[in-house]
Amino acid sequence: MSMAAWLDVLRDVAPIALLLVAGFAWLGLRPKAPYALVRGFLFMLVGMGLFLVGLDQGVFPLGEAMARKLTDPAHVGDHGRLWIYLFGFAVGMATTIAEPALIAVGMKAEEVSKGVISAWGLRWAVAFGVGVGVALGCHRLLAGHSLVGYILGAYALVLVQTLFAPRKIVPIAYDSGGVTTSTVTVPLLAALGIGLAKAIPGRDPFADGFGLIAFASVFPIISVLGYAQLAALRARLRAHGLPPKR
């Protein structure tokens, strides 16, 4: 990285450092290990710099290369759109499962609920929602449809589900939409969307390339609420006795 790039990173993380210093001074606190605090800040600075290098030299070119191959008839044949949808679903699932923020939320949800909510069950429910959302977002991009209609329809479904879902699961479902759009998911989805928009004639990378992240935010809410509703339905059926098999 160039010196200018490191200065940009320092500018980005400086507000965090200033806030911490101001908070310690205002509260009259002294850090127990000031050298460890400084070392941690330096690690954060280096990590942010390397992360930005990885985005610029690895993730974004990878997304554009994947989009070019997926839209090339010589590689995907006559079922090109189907392969794009399947690939978008797989990318959404894989990146979400590896999302550190979701791992943390899943662990805390399992701890607070005393095992009623499984960390792995929550992660898979969220990942499935992201996968479906990314696949539908790819369809929206390929078809050239308006983003607004899809997102308004999805949030309308969320509102309806909220009225009928178990009360305890609604907050964690709404949080699930936010934790999926973090360090692992966002860069790759943004690169994939922009790459597809560049590879398809008539698409604007700015107007059409962005939007996959919006799908990745709302559809996990739908999947988690749906998962909770199915679990509540199964519980009611067990309580009243399952219908006899025919």
C-alpha cells in the first residue's frame, strides 16, 4: 500500500480512537493495560489496510471475473440464467455462514434463550434467506426490473409475518437482516452485482449493479420469521396430537 492509502485508513479509524480517548477522559477511567490498547489500535489499523487491499486486488476483480464467465454462453450454455441464479444462491449461503457478525449473534441468541434458539439453526435460516434474496436479486438485474417494487413487496411480506410470528423471535429476525450485510457478504455481493451489470448489455453498473445487498438484508428477516412460524405450528400440532397418517 502507498503512504496515501495508509493515511486514508488512519483518517477512517481516527474517529474511533478519539471517541475512546474522550470516553475514558470523560468517565475518569484509566485503562488497565494502556500498551495493549495501543497495540490493539495498531492491529486494527493494519487489519483495515490489508482488508482494503484485499477488496481492491482480490474480491472486486474476482466478482467481475465470475460475472463475465456466468454471462458467457460458451461457458454456461443455454441455461445461463439458471446457473447465475444457482451461483447467486450459493454465494449468498456461503458468505453468510462465514459472516463473523452472524456467528456472534447466533451464539448470543443460543445463550440468552438457554438453547431454545440453536446458533446453527439460526445461521442456516439466515443463510437460506440471503441465498434466496441474492438469486432473486440476480433475476431482477438480468430482467431489468425496478428495485423498488421488489423491496417494497418484500417488506410488505415482513410486516404481515410480523403480525403472526411469535413475539420473542421478531427482534432477532429483524437483527438478522443487519448482521448479514457485513465484512464478508457485502464486498463479494457488491462485486458480483457490478460485474453482472457490466457484462450485460443495456445495464448501468451504478443504477443496476447495486441492490443485491438490499435483497440480502430483507430476505433473512422473511426466512427467520418463517422458520419461527413453522416451529410454532409444529409445536401446536404436537400439543393437540398429529393428524393420523393415511
